Amino acid sequence: MRERVRTNPFGVVAVAAVSLLCLVVGGAGAVAIYAETVGTWRSLFLMEQTLALLVPTVKVLLAVAFVAGVGLVVGSR
């Protein structure tokens, strides 16, 4: 299975997109935990701005991961 993922470009893109998605969501979670722990208006504003910046990025990564996953399944037939 690993050999097929390495040779298929859809597999590489799917793994990269899901990995980046996990990092982005984890980073947003870390900022949210920090903001809730500190509890100041400034930290909560930072959290809101971070989430507003990352939502479009997450949408794009989800779309890329979905398309690459479909391409991986269709290409394996």
C-alpha cells in the first residue's frame, strides 16, 4: 500500500493536504486554548482574528483532500 501512495500523485497530495489540515486545526486549537486561559479582550480578539484567517484555508485544504482522495480511489481501479 505504501508503494502505491508514493507513486500516485493523488496519494501524495491527499496525505499532504490532510497533514496540513491537522496542523492548521491544531494551531487554531492552541490559540483558542491560550485565549480562553488568559481571558483578556485582547487574547480573545487574537483568537477571533486567527479563526477568521484560517477558515478559508481549512475550506481549501478540505476541498483539495477530498478531490485528491476521489482521484486516488478512481485511479486505483
